[in-house]
Amino acid sequence: MTIATERNISARSAVEEKPRQRPVRTTRWFIIVGALLVLLVGGFVGFNAFRSKMITQFFATNKPPPATVTVSESKSEVVPNLLRAVGDLAAVHQVNVTSDVSGRITEILFTAGSNVNAGSPLVQLFDAPEQGDLASFKAQATVAQLSLDRAKQLAARQFGPQATVDSTQAAFDQANAGIAKTEAIISQKLVRAPFDGELGVRHVEVGQFLTAGTQIVTLTDLSAVYANFTTTEKDSATLKVGQTVRIVVDAYPGKIFEGKITTIEPQINTDTRNIRIQATIDNLDHILKPGMFATTTVVLPDKPAVITLPETAVDYTLYGDSVYLITEKQAEDGSTSLTAVRTFVRTGDRFSGRAVITSGLKPGDRVVAVGQLKLQSGSAVVISTDSGPPVPARPPRD
């Protein structure tokens, strides 16, 4: 081997040995980059942990001021036991005045809308023929009376037969029957009011030929009205004749009319399973009118006392009804603080701005009545010195 050959071999060896050093440099580069990433991620995690700790310390040492709320106490009371329904009013006495016979109207003796007494004349029909027949029958009765007296005298003296007495008696009775019939027809030609009441709109005119059954005017007795309403069959066991009924009509909002149940339908409707009730309401002022829509309330016997709260204290949500119950918390230094804790309750009926609480509270519990929107469960509160919430405005129903 020559020196040139050795030089070529050394040169190739040097060239071949250079690439073998590159993996060492790459590994060193990855180590440096990895260390930098570890430092970066560690710094980021440490910063987040430090920030969370500082936020926790901030909120722990900086509590919001207590919220000012109005408080009301739950109390046990006997609530009105009421049964509500809807119905309508009807007159105790109401009729369409008509004529029993046909005839021409000769005189109208009433004023539309006036009050009349029972028996007051309303309309006179033409009755001249009947008056003539009446005079004829009266004359026949007079002659028959004289003949009957004469026949009785002769028969008493044995100068006349009994058959003559019987025939004259029959003639006299026949004349009286004609008088009674004619007087009845004449009375039918004079239409009178069947009872005391108020007349409506007139439907006839003088000179009009009136057929039997044609409406002349309406007559309504407004001294009392019926309140007709229906209830479900499950309520039939609690209803009795004589119970108090209160009604409210749209024409007089806020005014309550009171009466008594007078009739309970003995049968239940098989289609609706409802029972029909009728109450009588005094209407001395004549302000209730037949046909009015009425909201009725039946006063039932009282139930045992229940817990009640103002309606404003109950928070109605899809998740359930709840209230904020006021609780006292004792601190280590002996001071006390008030907190509002959300408490779920079960509600019942509502009346006069108050709600019945069937479960979840006991008498004497203090709850937030005004100011719930700014509270969360466990929030610190301060009781306001203002009066409690006003009763919501609504028409009285009980």
C-alpha cells in the first residue's frame, strides 16, 4: 500500500465519520426545546393556580353587603271554605203577556217600562158583540127569574104542576150560564197583568188585530232573582239547601250580592256529570237583571286552620314553589347574622292576597315577602323597617 492510497482511505474515513455526529446535535436540540416547553407550561399552570387562589381570597375577604328585604311571618288561620262556579241570573217571575182570544185592539192602557200591580188592565180588545150578548142573557135571566117565582107560588098552592117549575128553573139556569160565559169572554178581551212587575217594550199598536198568543209586552218581577249554576258531582256532598251564596256581576264590579241555596237538582247530568244548583237573591234595588253572567261563591263549613303567607312571598317556578326562609347564624365572636335560605314548599288555595302552605313551613317562620329577585340561597339579609307587602288589588270574591 502506498502513501497515496493511505491518504485516500483516510480522506474517505473522515468524510464517512462526519454524518455520524448529526444525531447528537438533533437530540440536543429536542432536549432544549422540551425544556423550554416544560418551563412555559409550568409557568402557565402556576399562574392559573396563583390567580385562582387570589380570586378565592378576594371573594372570601370581600363579601357583598347584606340585602335589605321585607319579611313576613307565616301564621295559622282558618281560611274561608268556598266553592266557586259560574252561572247566570233568571227572574223569579217573568212572562210574555199575550191575549187568550183574537180581536182588534181598541185601547192600550199601559206605558212601556212602567211598574204595574197584579190585575192592572193593559190592553182592551173590541168586545161590543159580547157586551150585547151579555145584556141579552141578563134580560133572559130576569124573565126566567119572574117565571120561576110565579111557578113556585102556583105549585105551592096546588094550582100549577111541578113540571112548569122545573122548566122555568132550567130556563133561568141557562140564562145565568150564558151570562157567565159571556162575562168570561169579555174578561178575556181585557188583558191584565198577572202579577206585580216592570213592563218592557211594547209590541202592539191601537187598531192592530191581535191573534191569540201574540206577544204584547214583557212583564218581569225584579224583587228577587234566581242564580243558576252548576258544580261537579264530587261537590254535591258538601252542598245543602239554605247555604249562603254570594254572587258578583260584571255590571257592578266590587259589589257582592248575597242569597241562599233554594233548590238542588236531584239528578246529575249523565253527559257532563254536573249538578244544577239554584239560589234566590234578593233584588230590592232592581239592579240585577235576568240573563246577566254571574260568578257565584258558595260558603261551605270551615275547615281546620292552615298556614298562610302573603302571595308575594312565594316564588312560583317550573321546578316547584319555594320561599326564602330567614335563619339566624351565630358567629364566633357572639354576633348574629341573618341569611335567606331557599326552601321548597307546597302551596294550596289562594284568597285575599294570601296563599295556603300545605307543607314546608310551620307557624311563626319568617320568610322574605319583598326583595327575592336580588337573593340567592344563603345570602345575608337585613330586615327592612317598612310595612309588609300590600294586598294585590282584585275584585272581592269571598
